[in-house]
Amino acid sequence: MIRKTHPELGDPAAGNGILSRRVFLEGTLVVGATGAGLSCGSAEPLAVQPWMKVPGPGFAGYGQPSPFESKVVKVFPPPPNPPGVGASRTPLHMLEGMITPSGLHFERSHSGVPEIDPDQHRLVIHGLVKRPLVFTVEALSRYPMQSRIAFIECGGNSLALNAPQAQPLNVAAIHGLLGCSEWTGVRLSTLLDEAGIEPEARWVIAEGADAAAMSRSIPLTKAMDDALLCLYQNGERVRPSNGYPVRLLLPGFEGNMNVKWLRRLKLTAGPAMTKDETSKYTILLKDEKAWQFVFPIEVKSVITRPSPGLALRGPGFYEISGLAWSGNGSIRQVDVSADGGRSWAPAALQGPILPKAPVRFRTAWQWNGGPAVLQSRATDDTGMVQPTRAQFAAERGFRGVYHYNAIASWRIDEMGEASNVYA
Amino acid sequence: MIRKTHPELGDPAAGNGILSRRVFLEGTLVVGATGAGLSCGSAEPLAVQPWMKVPGPGFAGYGQPSPFESKVVKVFPPPPNPPGVGASRTPLHMLEGMITPSGLHFERSHSGVPEIDPDQHRLVIHGLVKRPLVFTVEALSRYPMQSRIAFIECGGNSLALNAPQAQPLNVAAIHGLLGCSEWTGVRLSTLLDEAGIEPEARWVIAEGADAAAMSRSIPLTKAMDDALLCLYQNGERVRPSNGYPVRLLLPGFEGNMNVKWLRRLKLTAGPAMTKDETSKYTILLKDEKAWQFVFPIEVKSVITRPSPGLALRGPGFYEISGLAWSGNGSIRQVDVSADGGRSWAPAALQGPILPKAPVRFRTAWQWNGGPAVLQSRATDDTGMVQPTRAQFAAERGFRGVYHYNAIASWRIDEMGEASNVYA
């Protein structure tokens, strides 16, 4: 028998059922609020399932998810794209916490995923340096290392929301070009100090060892600030899909600049004007002008649960859970609305709150079974607030393709189904 | 040509080449200290490898490590143990950072790894409660969640160091029953509040759904403090080897108590005296007495690099890297010695420093090519300091098997080979 009682939930914090974040901050809750536990008589024995009757399979050298989770995979487009050209997307609606499992971290490739022999791979630093240097992977691993938890988001993430009509897409299809890992590697500044920077150098051209030789120009100031040459991702060597054996990490900068399979760093006086910073990754504005070299990802958030494909099963208590991030710093606050932005309440933020890392936010919600529009609005520690779609449009219009960061909306209908809407 | 010059390394911070942690804290370094970069003439073209000449393979739904990393696997004993009985060990010497990839997280199983259908799995809460409750996995996922980064260490980790003579083992074989994940789940206190705790309840018996029905008694105070029923590990659903679909996390408590495949929580007035808290996981002392119910893992650390199997390639700069952790709180300090404990210098600690989570520490070391004995000594924020082996022996002797946490030593010989020694 499902328990129907819903004891004291506390005062609402915003309209349409949003509850106070004290639920999370104080750990006090909402006893029986979900009604999800089923009463059972204590004399009723728990079924002994088949897997308790015989020993299970043995150990594996490298473990995998349960076969029952086979639907939790990255999604990528079928042909006509050649294999490995385009992007695979993280199924954010099936994940929790802050870390993205490396097997599910989105990837963007221009010419497939190269199969690099680390013993043959070389990284060269040249151009406006006093001493050109070549590194083997083993040589790089001799240097002092640094670890940091950081997001990488493709500059083209969420571009589906530029469409005039809201498309029937889920969170992976719209926002799935986002991942977060604990990255470990060598500070680029260490190697540039060793090479010796010529005074006229201002930029670093980073080139990958894929067949596209994907290249981007990086300000030398960023290279000397917090750039890392990553050898490790979530504890193990970087995955091939994310740049094995060496990936450039530029914390907070758009994903494309975090060059994978890094083979070359050339110091120059000016930017190289590569394909990916001219024909792509410039932001076309309403007035036919364009922004070029817009590097940091602006403050942003998305609700991952509830979201399209995860239907609510009847009125009652739900946790609204999502991610917030900013390439300019740390997340200071996330507000959540269940009435399309008419009223807001602050969500609980899951620590640790780290700069240029995503933060999991959580809000308690008592769904009354009626229509609702769920939104989240992030603020970072520079004071930047995620804009509404109208504010975003007023500044940039919808031709920009890149760096879409407006507040997103999920409509919940009376059946508990969620859908992408503009609200 | 390998560059031989070793410019200013700064003053030593301790004997036998230990350098100041300012190298890490200030990011100033040690220009050219490793001699690892190879000079190259700028006219010398970088080889274009085969993987740049054709597009690489396409995307995969669930990614895997590079085939060149096939040696990075958990290690587990061959028969005569039945498959899946015993433990598989994390290859800590091949990893970096704080997070353990889920595929490499150690496992301890008593009857293999059960293949549990999450739709059939049930968790019951009964015994001294007002309302016995049964939960499906889906029902559990309705509750408010919490994430935390936490280590799990088997209480029997490092027991090889109880042997009278130091064994020729590497870090995985000695210390590899240690892992760290970002765990996400429901606070156990939330569910116990819903069930309603009878006043005479003091313990919770936790039982797994493996064929061994592995069980432990947990103090109710811990259950109501920071215990989590985890559904997610490093962002995705908990791996089968680590308790899919529901694992009990008791942050800081010995691994065996973090019951996997959790099916039953029974509230009782006293402990159940299960096999794993009587015949095992009690600590036999010198005087024939034993400590029972020793739950938190005491402060501990281990150097993962250099370590046995990772030979140094000639004198010069090396980073000494390792992990420190405490089940009683946060790591406050780690000291490193290269002369077998005669002199010590504080290591750089990699943030975020979180309670009951491992901390990566790093020390810069200029190896002069002579013999050295590397040690690390952790201190936690309760003031507990990792004991020397002699101090550990004086208190407990070596019959205890469990909770060995004395300072460990790697000897480096003139060939750069590392070996396990008592020093």
C-alpha cells in the first residue's frame, strides 16, 4: 500500500510548490514526503532473488557498468556525417553529482578519434621562444603536476535553443556538450618558462594530432595563467575521445580551445586565424557584426531532472536537480522557478564549489499535478546573472550559434511529461 | 640532445634532495629542472604520424581507455580462490589526482559480484521502527540526494606490512584496497526518520544481496550522521563491483561496513555479531585481547610515485606524489622524507581538501643518484599523526591484520629501482 500521508513540508519558498532549501542545508526533511516507501508487515519475508542463491561472476581487470544500464550512453548523429565527425553528447539526465564518467564525457571531433601510440607521440614548443623543445609523453610525466576539477563545454552547446520554435529535444540533445573531470597535468607555464618566451610573443597556436590538425589561437596570458597539459582524466590516462595522450585544458574557455591530442604549441605575435576561429566559433550578431575570440563560457545552468523523457509519476514530492557553471569563476547562487520565472527561490548548492567547475544544485518541489514551467537561473561570483531568452536575444539575436547561455525551460504537463519550451 | 643544465632549484627543504613546496604553491619552478625537454632546431619538422594521415575511428556510446593502457588494470589473485572471492586491487601507481576511475576502484567480494536486476531489487527497513518500509530503486531515486567525494579503504589494506620481513610487493599489492569516488545518494537519516526510530534502537544491521548476504552492525549514531544510500558513483549508477544498484556509504569507516548490494537495514538494540565483525575485522593485540568495532580508518598516507616498478631514469628532478586520507576528518599536513625519516619537509597539498576524502600531495625532489628511502607522514585535523612502524608495533603488535596505518617506506637504489622496505 502506498502511503498517502504528506506531513509537514514547511512553508513554500516560491510559487507552484517550490520548497525551502533548508531541506538540504539542514538535512531536516519532509518526513514521508515522497510517499515512495511502501509499508510492509514485519512478518512478510523479503524475496530471496536468484542472485542470492549462487555465487556471482568473478572479478574483471577493468570494470564496466551494469548491463541493466545499457541505455546510459552518449548519443551521436547517424550518417551522412562520416564516422567520428561531429559530436557525441553526454546523457546528463541520467547522471548525478558533478563528475562526468569518462566513458560518457561528450566529445567533438573533426576527423574521428586518432589512435595514438604514446611512445611515438611528440609535443613541440617552438616559434617565439629562446629554446624550442620537444617532449615525449614520458618526459612530460617527469614534471610537477597539478590536479583540478573543471568543466569543458563546447562553445556550440545549447545551440538548438536558437531555433525559432522550441524543438522536442531532451537535455542531452540540447545541453549534452558539457562534461566535468578531475584533470591532472603539467602547467603550461612551467614548460613555457623552460622554453623561454621572446618578448614579442602574445599568442600560442595549439595544434592537435588528429587528421584535421585542429588548431586554435590562445592568448599567452591564459597559457601562463591556469593552462594545463593534461595526462590524466578522472585518475587514469586521458581517454582517446578526450585527447589521449595529451590534452590542453584551458579552464573555463570554450571546449574547442582545449585542444585534444596536442602535438604543437607555437608562440606568435598574433593569432593564426585558423578555420575554427574564423569560419567557426565567432558569434554573428544582429547587426551583421561578429564577436571573435569570445573565450570564457558565460554563467549558465540547466535542470537535468525532471527533464524530457523522465516523466513524473503523479503529484507529490520531487527533487529538482541540475548543474550550474561559469567560465569566469565560481557559482555563487542558483535560483529555481516552477512558474516560468514569476517567482524564484534559491536552490541548495552541493559543495565543493570550485572555480570553473560545475555545481550540482537541488531544490525540493511539491508538484500539485498541474502545469508547471521549471527554470534555473545561475549567478557567478563576478556578479554575472544568466539572462532570460529575451534578454539574450536583445543583446545578440539568434544567429550567433555559439555561447548560448539563456535560462532554459522545461514545461511539465498534467501527465507529468516534460518538454522543451520557450517561456 | 638532452639538456644537462639544472638552473636554480632553490634551497633544499629537507635532506637528500627534498625541495621546498613553494615549487607547487607559487607555481614558480625550477626552469629546466627535469632536463626532460629535448632541444630541437626550429627547422626540424615534426614527424607526421600515421594517425594524422587518415580519419580516426568513429564515436562509441560508452568510451574506453586507450588500448595502449591495457596494463592499467586491477590485480586479483588467481585460483585456488573461487572467482570473485577475495579482492581486486586498484593500481594506484598508475593513477593520479584524487578520483579513482570506477573501472579501477578496488572491490572486495565474499561470493562474487551479483548481477542484480534493479527492477526486482528491494531494500527493506525494519526491526525497531514504527513503520517498516520497503523501497524499490525507483522509489529511492525520488528522495532528495546528496553528493560527496569520499574514500573507501578496506580495513585489511596494507596488511602485507605486518609480515616480519618486507615483501617484494608494489603499491597496488600492498595498499591497493583504496579508492575514491564522488558518491551520490539519499541520506539514510531521511529514510530512518520516515520509518520512525523506536527509542531502544542503537544499531542498524546492514545486509547485502550477494550470495554471502554479507552483513555488518552499524551504530545508529553513524546511520543518522552522514550515511548515504548511494545510487551513483562518479556521476553514473554505482558499478556492479561496488554495489549496484544501492551501496551503503559510511564516510571514513572501514570498507567492509560500506555494505554493497544493500537489501536490508534492521534496527536493533545491540550489534548482531555477524561473521565479519567477530571472526574478521577485529584487531588482535599483543596481549591476546582484541579491539572490536574499530570503525574509522586512522590517518594514513602512501607515496604512489616513485614506487616499485616505476624506475627512475638517472639523477635529476622528480615529483614525489601520493595520497593521504583519514576517516576521522580532513588532512591537515603531509611531510615527506628522502632519508628514511631523519629529516622531513611539508608537501604541497592539492585542493580541494575535503573531510574523509583523499588528498593528493606532491613534493619536488632532486635525486642525486644515491640511495634514498622515501617516506610520507600524514597529520589530520584532529591532530592524529601517522605512526612509525615501531610506534605502531609498540601499541598493537603485528597480529592485528586490520587498520595498519604506519609510515611506509620505499627504498630507491643506485639503479633507480624502488622496493618495499622497513625503515
